[in-house]
Amino acid sequence: MSFLFYIIIAILVFQFIVETCLDVLNARHYNDPVPEELNDVFDIAEYQKSQEYKRIRYRFGLVSATFSLLLTLAFLIFGGFEWVDGIVRDITDNPILMALFFFGIIMIGSDIVTTPFSYYSTFVIEEKFGFNKTTSGLFFMDKLKGWLVSGILGGGILAAIIWFYQWAGNYFWVYAWAIVAFFTLFMNLFYSRLIVPLFNKQSPLEPGSLKTKIEDYAKKVGFELKNIFVIDGSKRSTKANAYFSGFGKEKRITLYDTLVKDLDEDEIVAVLAHEVGHYKRRHIIINLATTILLTGLTLFILSLFINNPEISKAIGVTRPSFHAALIGFGILYSPISEVTGLIMNYFSRKFEYEADDYAKNTFAPSPLISSLKKLSSNNLSNLTPHPAYVFMHYSHPTLIDRIKNLRA
């Protein structure tokens, strides 16, 4: 066991301790007084229900996180990666096929082992609080489809990266960056058109007063909008959402059918005004460019370490390989990923304020405030999160902070 092996163990344990401490701190704030501005989010019965939901999810999170840590440590300490590496080397000696089999076995195996946790989360916890609408058949079909999509897309990118590595040596990262950047742009443009239909049905918003209000608002702010879709999110959950995707001719706004059901028309237009604000303030382009730049940085750093046999040995694999080094590098690089994630979350929260301001100035603040309250109520959201937890994990400002900003 190399020095890097113990570094990897230390990283995994330290991250678990930090996350557990944050969860504990957050849980201790569950009973904090609700800010006066949020007194109308829940009635007494709903608030008690939200408190119970948070506590159950907190305890479940601790159990599942502990299990994941112990499973990962056991796999490292008892030579799990070496065992899988031996299996794939008995099947083929082609580096690309070895990598595909290696990651396929690990990822599918991990998903199978953790399936009881996701099943319990969906059919016990979410079911108990009235969120779950999916069936067992749909649950497992989603998993199979997820494996298929991951295998085709993720496997294709991995194969291309290894091929570039064999062809270009240490400069493989430049070509890998190019193909990942292209894939990122492509998926941003066509994800809703190509991937979403594999899991959900999307239908154009039917003509009526809601569509007219949306189109009138879009015309008012000079936002060309031809694609407004409603997605059947209710077949899996009662939770509501809306999102903006694509750009240029491929830009579209997608509303969950639960959102259309739960909010009135002005509230829906206010939510869409917020999404338009992201587009008008170029947040989508900024996030896309940042993601591509960070990917390039990560691949460059990977190129500096990928040929070091100690990276493979750090996860217990005695015969160095690209696929083993990739696993080791991913864990060793994770502290840097945590830092970049914190920075991304900070700017994401800043962008949310800017999008709220855009909606406030071009439509109205009150319907957006009421929509945020309704969504928080329907999702049994935590109204009093710990500031440290918000700083580490929230990509959106807290509800109270958004409301104060909208009323300013």
C-alpha cells in the first residue's frame, strides 16, 4: 500500500466527516423560529409534516452515506479494483475495451448494490409524504435506460479519450478537451430533444390564456420563444419544476405538469420571467464556458499524472493502466473539485438574484414570491437551513433571502 493509498483513504474519510458535520449542523436548525416573512408558507399541520420529512431524510442520508463510505473503503482495502482489473484483463488486452469493461462493472455493480437505498427512498420515504407517483416497473426501467444512455454516451467519450491518449501521448488532453467541449455544447442544445423523450413525454403547451400570457410577456421583453413544452413529471413525483435549455433556434422552456397544476397563470409567467432573466443575463453561456474551461484544466492536470504508475497503485491496482489511474486521479483531485464547486455555487446564487431582479423589473415581484412559497410548501422545503450548509451546498439562495431581495 503506497503513500498515495493512505492519502486517498484520508480524503474519503475527511470528506465524509465534513459532510456529516454539515448535516448535523443543518439538522440542529430544523426547529429554529421561522422568519416572519415565511409564516404563511406552512400551516401548523404542514409545518409538522415538513419537520418530520426533514428528520427522516436526514437520518436516511446518514445511513446511506455511511454505507457508501464503508463500501468504498472495503473495495480499496480488500483489493476490489485489482480484482475487477484482473477480470477485464482475462477478457481482453485491448486498452479501450479494458477501460469500458472496468468502468462498466464498477458503475453497474455500485448501482445494483445501492439500489435498495434508492428504492427505499422512493417507495417508502417519498411515498409516505405523498411525493412518489412512480411504479416499480418504471423505477427499474429508468435504471436500465440510464445504464444504456451512460454506456453509449459515457463509454463513447471514454473510448475516444483513450484513443487520443494512445495516439497523441501526453498531449491527448487537448483533443480530449475538444471532444468533451463539443459534446457539452451538443447536449446543451439537444438534450431536451434527444434524451428527455427517453424518460418523459413532452407536449407543446396548448393554446389558451396561459400560453397567450407567456407569449405576450416574451414579446414585451424581446425574447423570441417558439418552444414551450409541458413535461409529464407527475408520473414520477408531485414535485414541480421548470427549466430553460438550449440557445439560438433550439432554446426552449419546459414546464412540469405539476407546476402548471400548482401555480396560477401569473405565478407561472413570473417563474418563466426568472428563466428568461438567466438567458438575458447570459448566465447559460457563462456557465457553459466555465464548465468547458474547468474541464480543460482538469484534463491538463490529468495529463501530468496519468503516466505515473503510483496513481494506479494508489487504488491497489498493481499493473498500471489508464483506467486505474483515472479512478485514482479522480479521488485525489476531488478536493480541488470541492473548491471549484464552492465557487460555482457562489456564482450560481448570485445569478439567481440577478434572474429574480430581471423578473421583478420586467413582470412583478409578488407573483414570483407567491410561487416560491408555494413550491417550498409543496416540496416540504427547509425554511431554516444552517448558513454553513447553504454555503457548501446551495446553488440557489435560501427562500427568505430571495424574498428579501425581491421586496427590496
